Amino acid sequence: MTADRLRAIIRGWRAIALLAFAGPSLATPAAAGAAGQPPQRLVLAIDGVPYDLFAELQREGHFAAFRPAARMVAPFPSLSDVSFAAIGGSAPPAGYQVMRFDPDRNKVVGNTLFSLSSKAHPNIPADSSEHNSWHRMIGYVAAYHVATYDLHRIGAELLASQKPTFVAYLEQSDAVMHVEGRAGGTRLLLELDRFLQQLQTEVRARSGRGLMVDIVSDHGSTMQRGRNVAIESELRRCGNERRSRIDNDRQVAFSYAGIIGAVAITARPAQVDPVAACLAPVDGVDLVAVDHGDHVLVLAGADAAEVRLAPGPEEAYLYRALHGDPLGLAAGRTGERRLVERELFRATIDAPRPDPLRRLWRAFHGAVEQPTPILVSLADGREAGNETVRALAQLRGRAGTHGSMTRLASLGVIASNWRNVDDVDAWQAHWRLFGPETDLAARAHARAWPAAATGKITAP
């Protein structure tokens, strides 16, 4: 099939999407006829919106009803399944993505159409509607229009609900960031700001009070078109062969679920270190992390270090530079350095790799049920993906990705219109959004109505 033919097909699907996903009004029949009071609080999970973009719009005067936004640091890899499982307080997913290598079955699994549906992904437990695979595919053809349609449907569903707290998940914001980048993300966030103001007006008209709103995103975005890192070709150069199953020492397995900034690779135990060493110096590779059980080996170019969990009741990590200083944490010292997590989190929140030690450790110890032995993080502006998806992306457009340990890919956002929020990681975000202290605080604020006309909730 020619490129012109593919472009024509994409234009056709986009036209269908624009007709099918014309934005609904908040006052749908279901919403308008709902009895009782609308929810007091909305927790809105928006997929893939970076902190920098949201904070920039706040500085320009948008989202004026919200307190200053804070950073939400994604796990590593900075992918939705891992991050939203932590934010939502769910059990860790089986792997970093639905499409993955299953060591028990010795094969790559999840490469079906169903894997694109919302039901296949362990996202945040939400009260809003789930979507099927076709919805997601059309969402990449007409990303902004599908995202705004979904956003307004969330509003209608909230107004029809009588739950005190309504949890909603906007998946298509991630498609907007992938396809349209900064410009598309800005456009969508401006629409989100208008939508939330409209929703505040509607809730106040129905109940005489405002709506508490908490926003959280699961990771960031590079917001730039990436060049491919030929992982498979580099492995062949080192004598390895990519397969969907592993039957000998030279075979490795990994999946390309879309176009992302991290690759999870499985090899036989004796080959794990050679495979990692093969990829570490490759142009476009940020770092390679290797699971050694009691420690994580970190390779970046010719530099190497080890990360261990420090004993004791306080969360801390032991960092030992072996060659060079791949994470920049040795501070010129030789030997092992003990770093307290709460201090390191604050010190590295805006570093090239935020909160590196906890994220590297948990990537292999708790973030997923079946971690791979090798994780590759790619530099900003570089990405990996299968040839078919990359070819389609060239035709539709491509403007950003995530998955890596880098700051742009890792920093999502958390913001609130009724309380101050601090920088958090995904596990801390769960307690900040759904913990008992937040529940008590929300109940107290609910007694402080009526709210100011701006929608900014003041303390009781």
C-alpha cells in the first residue's frame, strides 16, 4: 500500500471521527434529569500531561481557580500501567505494559486487539466510562476531538452521579500529547480549563456550592518528535537475536507496544550483563538498568554504579560508583554513599533524572509482578517502536513520547482547587488523593460552602 493511499485512509477515518465525536453538552438528558445532589469532589486523572505544560499555563493566568501545581514523579518506566496502578492503589500489574514477555509461558503476550481497550489496562479505578479498542484507535486519528468528547461525557456522567467523590479517567489526553505535542496539549488544557469553569457553574446552580477538583497525571512527555534507536539491530551486532520466545543463550525477547522511550528486555541469566553492556554505549540510550536481586546495576555509556536498599526503618539507598558516576550522586566520594529517600526526592525533583534511586529499585522490586532483568531508558528526542507503527506515525504525525527516566518523560502533574499540594511520586499520590486524611479534609471543606464565584475553594 502506498503512502498516499495510507494518508487517504487516515483522512477518511478522521472525518468519521469528527462526525462521531462531536462534543456533547454537559446538560445531557441523563444529567439534566438526575435527582439529588451532584458529587462534592472530582478526582480527574489525565493521561500523559506533563508538569511543565500545566505549570506554564498557570503562570500565564489559566487554571486560576487552582492552587499552584506540583510535580507527580512517575515510576520507571514512566508508563501508564505502572503509574496508575500505584496512584489508584491497585495491585501491581503483571508487567510494565500489557504487551510483554511472560517468563512463565516463555512468550510475548498481549499482542491482540483487546490490549488496546481500557479494560486491558490497570488504570486508576474510575467511575467514568471505559472504552473499547476501536475508541482508542480512532482517538489516534482525531486525538483532540475524541479527547474533548470524552471530557464532556465525563462532565455529564459526574452530574448524573450521586457519589460524594467522582473519579474520572481521561485516556485520550495521552494520544493528544503523542500526536500533537506541546501545541495540542496546550489546546486541550485550555479546553479543560474552560470545561472545569463550566462544570463549576453547573454544579453551583444545582447544589448552591462549588466542586472540589483534584487533577493528576501519570507521567510526562518529551513533547518532541523522536529519532529511532535501533535496539534490535544493535543486539544483532552483538550476536543476539530477538524472538517472541527464548530457546537458547543468544535469543532475547521484548515487545514494542507503540512508540516509547523505554524497552524491557529479557535474556537468559548468563546473558543479561552482556546484553546490557552491548546497549549501554549506543547513541540515544540514556541508561541501562540491570536486576541483580540484591542490587541494581546502572550503566550509562562507560560509567557504572550499583544501587542497594539500605537496611533500617528509614527508606534509604546505598549508591556505589564503579566507573565514573552514571547518576551523578557520588559527590566526588569513593566507596558507598547512603542517601535518605525523602532528602534525595527533594534534591532531585528537577534533576535530569528525578528521584532516581527509588525508581530504579522499585522497577525491579515491587512496581510489577514480573519484572524483566533489563530496562533501557532512552534519551529525550529518541524512541523505539515497531516499523509498522512508526510508518503510520510518520503519516499521522508524531510529537512526543514517554517511558524513560528523564525529567520530561517522568514529571506528571498534581493540582487542586481546594488545598495546597506538594511534589509526590505515584505511591504518595495515592495517599494524597484517596487516603483517610484527604477524606477527612474533603468532608471539612464540604461544610465550607458556598464557594467563591471563581471556583477556588477557601479553607473553612
